[in-house]
Amino acid sequence: FQEAVMVNQVIMNLEVLVEAVVMNQVTVNLEVMVEVVVETMVMN
């Protein structure tokens, strides 16, 4: 029973970690998109 709880805890931590990485990636992608849009608007 104790092992199952530990495995469950590790899985939860991994899920949180993956979520953080994904959110970070989305934020970076949004920043890049905004930069491209702004540069395009400035050029025109």
C-alpha cells in the first residue's frame, strides 16, 4: 500500500512538471507570435 502511494505521488509530480513545461512552451510561442506580428505591422 505504501509503495502505491509513493508511485501515485511521483505520477502527480510528473503531471505538474509536464504542465509547467507545456505552459512555459505556450508562453514562449505566444511571445514569438506577438513579436512577429508587431514586426510585420511595423514593416507595412
